[in-house]
Amino acid sequence: MIIVMSPTATQHEIDNVIARVTGAGLKVHLSEGKLRTIIGLIGEKKLMAQLPLEAMAGVEKAISVTAGYKLVSREVKSEDTVIDIGGVIVGGNNLVVMAGPCAVESREQLLESAQIVKNAGAQFLRGGAYKPRTSPYSFQGLEEEGLKMLAEAREITGLKVVTEVVDIQSVAVVSAYADVLQIGARNMQNFQLLKAVGKSGMPVLLKRGMAATINEWMHAAEYILSEGNFNVMFCERGIRTFEDYTRNTLDLSAVAALKNLSHLPVIVDPSHGTGVWKLVTPMAKAAVAGGADGLMIEVHPNPAEALSDGSQSLTPTNFQTLMHEVGLIAAAVGRKMA
């Protein structure tokens, strides 16, 4: 349920409503817009039904939200959420780029990659220290040693670090080194992990599950927000379909759908979305034209020698080309590189 306060509601009246609902055992999310204040209620419906909310001073109306996701919905917050990650703004008119290798392989490889993406204009360094792979025999990552290398690269380049957290036990250690916690596709519905990153307060990049609907994806985000963490970004990375030319089917319609349904920023990963490096730049441009707030791109100094995902990784030259062409599209749709 959401409570829409009157445009003339005083702070005292708003405080009274909050005190009344919290006293009844409900949690609240306060959204203060330019014209109105909206109070989102979280908790059991029977508790909400017992409160005569529309009779309280300053309340214009109380609306029942039928969807299972409330905090994620534009019904609760009409304005786009803007997230400040150490001075880098995600959302609004800004366009951010998260780039780097699929996996941290060595200190030399990572520092070279970081310098490449920094020089080309990216704001975030992506790289996996923990790598959940389909095969147990594939490269699994350098774990905490990889995290230390990511932190060193941040210190040298100033790039913010986004890296995956794979289980509850690793949330604390990854949070100590990273700026953004990534929830991978395989963990999108790992609800205990979602709660843990919600409690961490860290910015979260929530990737779409391999066969997840938009409804399921938004419910996954709701788990994080319901723990009080509103610094969440969606990441479209393709879904599994019958098509086998590409690694996944990149669903760019999801960008427009999420923008209509939710206030949270949307990032697109055309590298995992296609699995084919020649398709990454065209799909990156399409994503920006379609309203994405950012891109996640795999870049490697020498893709032919990459320990994972070399076939979808861009060379330094190709990444520079992508950044130039994406910049032109961004300017055309009223975006600026963050």
C-alpha cells in the first residue's frame, strides 16, 4: 500500500502518519517528490487494513499496490532513482560504462585492462574475482587475491570497482574491496544472498536470470530494497531462448519495460547478451538509444589469451571505437558520459 499525502500536508502531519504505521508494526519508505510526499508501507496486509489512514490529517488517499513488488515500482516513486557511487552518478541524464576483463587473471593483466578502459572514458572497472562457471573444470577466479588486485587498480586509476559476490559468506570480504556488488544471473533468485546484500547497504548490480521474466526480476530487486538498500541497478544480460547463434538473446525491450515499471537505473551487458564480440558495439549503441543508463562491456588486452569469455571481449582498439560511437548516440538522445 502507498499513502499519498496532500500537496499542502505539513511535516508534522507526515510525521504523524509515519509514527502511526510504524507503531502498528509496519515499515515505511518515504519518497519526497517536488509536489507530493508518498509513503510506501511494507508489511502484512491485515495490519494495513486495520488502520484508518485516509481519515488522518494530511492524507489525500491510500492506494493498494497489487504487484508483489512495491518499493521497486513507480507507483511508490515516480522520479528516476539516481545513485551516487563515490562521486560517479548513475541515472538521470548520465551514461556510465563499466568495462574490463571477465576475470581477474593476474596483476599485470588487470592493471593493463584498467588503464585501457580508463583512457577510453569508462568510470567503472569490472572484473570477476569469484567466477561461478557452468563447468567445475573452468577457471574459477583468484578470489580474495583478485579482490586485492581490483582495489589496487582503483587506487592507481580512480575507477570504481564492480565485481560479483557469489554467496552470503563472501559479502563482507567483497564489500571491503569493491564499490558495487554484482549479483550474477545464476544467483538472481538466491533470496538469502539478496537479503544479505540488502543489509550490506552497498550499491548492487542485479543481473537478470538466464530464464527470468521481468516480473521475477523485479521481485528479486524487491528483496534487496525491502532490507533498506535502495542503491540497486538492474542489468539486462540476455535470456536463454531457442536461438543458438548468439550466446543469449539480448532483450532490449526489457529496458523500456523496466523504465515504465520501475524507478531504478538499468544497465545493459551486450557482451554476455550476445557472446560475439562483433555484435557488442551495435547492441551497445541500441541499448543507449533505447534508454539504458549504462553499459557493461568485457575488454581484454589480448582476448585470444583470455581465461574466460575471450570470444565476446573487445580489444583496446575496438573498445575505443565503441566509446566513440556510443558517445555520439548518447548526445543524440540527451545523455552525457558520467
